[in-house]
Amino acid sequence: MTADAGPTRVDATAGVDGIGDAGATRAEAAGTGGPADPAGLRRLAVDTLDANWEHDHTVPSRTLYPHQWSWDSAFIAIGLAHVRPDRAWRELASLFRAQWADGRVPHIVFNPALRVGAYFPGPEMWGTADVPGTPAVATSGLVQPPVHALAALLAYRRAPDTTGLAALRRLYPALVAQQRYLADRRDVAGDGLVCIVHPWESGLDNSPAWDDPMAAVPAEAAVMSAYRRHDTTHADAAHRPTDLDYARYLAIVAAYRDHGYSDRELSAGHPFLVECPLFNAAFGAAEHALAEIATLVGGDPGPHRDRAARITEALLRRLYAPNAGTFQPRDLRTDRLVSARTVLGLAPLILPDLPTRQADALVVEARSARFGVARRMDRPLPTYDRTAPDFEPLRYWRGPSWLNTGWLVRHGLLTHGHPDLAAGLRRSMIGLVTQAGCHEYFHPDTGAGLGSPAFSWTAALLLDLLAD
Ligand code: 9WN
């Protein structure tokens, strides 16, 4: 692993102007290896994506994640649109070929050519083959944040040609069905928001946001002795979720699987039921994007705009914590907001119709010592409040900096008229890759690369940042 928390501190002002010579010196001094100039960075990103391309999709990482993941494909398509637009559309098309009849887009699409054990938990654990309405290919039964409509719209804007328009036209009904599944089947509380049924659905698997709801899931770490975790053979166990986390992940999968992946009567006994601010912000942003896509493909944007407005209103009513000045997840098993301040709470900034009062509060939260967003950032954006006593700089979503959450916050800052802060964040993110390469995540103090060293969405979103 290249996960040494090396001594070099990221000078986050490397970037826009600063990814030139000064960046070169730093990258070379760090010895870990991102190239210093924009052309070199772009080449690294394209090479990473090319190396991870697998017949009709991009794997997030050849070692850790050798199949296709749902929200990864969306972020990857945004980057591919700059350099390989044809692949951007193939990426999304292959994912949506695995869409279930009920409209759910599975979070993993398994590559049947890979050996058993190439990833844990594999198809045998999910057992989706016999579930009615599933595709021919093996998949998981969970979903991930629906960032795909936004990705498709941005991809089209980057490459607005007839091929793109035809692809958008084909994707549109599938994107609508994805939203309909979430709205009709996953509104467990009946409040207009989507409920996630597993931390993996959030995409931020072991975020401190899930500690309280996870504590109620009965499981023993010892059950993991019966399984072979694949992730800890490729990454340092101290940088990954714990065995107790995994025992609970498996228990929740088993509960959903044994319920036939049905969303009926989940509130009666499913062990994990949470409304996540990032997931629901993506859900709302998807309706905004679909309104624009509908206009492009000759559909009616009106119903999408109405639904978008209702989602924003529900987010404000159910997940905004005025005293904290941020959004927080709601645990539906206790009907209480989770108080941990994580980057998930900043995600509603991506909603263009977020009222000024809450948008301003989120900007205050982003600029606070907890997250440190600034015109000149001295450290990267963490995924968790860096002043919290249980902040963990190495462990996955419990502190490290990730490009996708940074990209979403930056998108939100631009949406709400904060170009200077957005520029600071962009410089910081480019600085991370300049110093360490296309890592999966980064040490939130030193910027050292953590997790997979050739991670696809880091490469893809870097391309998007470089192009802006
Ligand atoms: C479980 C693929 C995925 C990302 C998630 C990230 C991680 C999987 C894992 O990798 O999750 O879905 O095995 O840890 O948390 O956001 O989509 O990159």
C-alpha cells in the first residue's frame, strides 16, 4: 500500500494557477508521484481511466472494486465526457441495462467473468438471481445516491452532439424509472424523502453519521471469522471499516435479502432505516436535471420541477437542524436526527432552490474549523468534522478527504454564488492529486494518498476540475 501518512502537507493553493512549477517541486519532493503540470495531470487521469476500462464500463479500482458500481459510473461519466464521450454514454448505458423491473439501479453490477472471491460480498451472498424482475446479470439489491441524471446532463453539456442527444433520449425513461422507484417504494416515512436501508446505500459506508443507527443492529464481529474479507488484503485494515462494521453490513444485507428485497413493511422490522441528506439532495438534484433533460429530448419539464420543489421542501422540514445550521440524517427507527456533523450535511447545497437562509448557513458550516473551506485552503476538505474527538484521519469516510464529496460541495458553492470558495476547493483538490496521484482518498492533514492508488472517480473528477 502507498498509504504512508507522509510528512508533506498539501499546499492547497497549488491548482488553478499553482499547478505549474511550484506544484512540480512539491510533487517531486513528496516522492509519491502525481505529475505537476496540467497536461501531465490530464494524462495521468486518462491513463487511469483507460486502464480501468472493462469492455463496457469502468471499474472503480482493479484491485479493491473490480466490478461496476452505480454512483462511481455517474462520476466517471462526468470525466469521460471530456475525453472519451462515447465511453461516457456506454458507461451509463451498461449500468442502466442492469436496472431492475421495479426501477432500482443496483449499486453493484457483477462481472460474470471474474472468479468467485474477486470481491466480498460477491453474487452468492446477494442471491438476486431468483428474485423476480432482476436482470440476467448478477447484481446487489441495494442502490446508491442517484447522481446519474445530473451526470448525464453534465456529460451532454460537455459533448453536446447528436450522439449525446440520442443517448440522453434513451436514458431519460430509465432515469425517470429510477426516481419513481425511490419515490414510490422508498418513502418509508411517507414524508417525501427517500429512506436508505443500508449504509452502503449512502456511498459513505462507515461515516460517523451511521454510528448511532448501526449501534442498534444486532451483530458480533466474531462472525467475520467465517468469511474472507477481500478489501483488507488490498488495503490497510486500519483505513477500512472494522469487522464489527462488516458483521452489521452483512446482517442488514441478510435481512433485506430474506425479505426478497421487497420494500413493503420495512418499518416493521428492517434493522437500518435512515433518511440521508446527501442521498436526498441527489434525489432532488436529479429532478432538476431531469427537467432540463426533458426539455432537450422533447418531454415535459413541469412534473420534474414540481417534484424537485417538493423534495427541497421535505428536506428542509425533516432534515434541517436550525440550531446546528446544517442538515442531519434522520434515523427512522428512533425518529431522531443524528447529531454527528459530516460532509453529508453540506450536500443540499447542490439544490438550486435551497433557500438563501439555509444555503448561507451551510456556507458558514463549510467555512468553519470543522470543514475549513476557504479561498486559500490550508488543508483538504474532510468527510467529518475535524474538531470532533472521534475524527479518524486514516479511516475511510471518518475523516479522509475524497474527491467526489469535494466535487459535490464545489458544485453547490458555484450553484449558490460562491465562486471564490469554489475556486479554493478546486485548487485544494487538484493539489491533492498533484501531490499523491489518483488515490481513492487522502489524508486530511498531510494529503498523503490512501486506499486504492488508481481510483477511477478521482481521475474522472480531476478531468472535470481541470476543464473548468
Ligand atoms: C461497498 C466503489 C465503492 C463506492 C463507495 C465506497 C466503497 C464498497 C466497499 O467503494 O464501497 O459498496 O466495498 O467498501 O464506500 O462509495 O461506490 O468505489
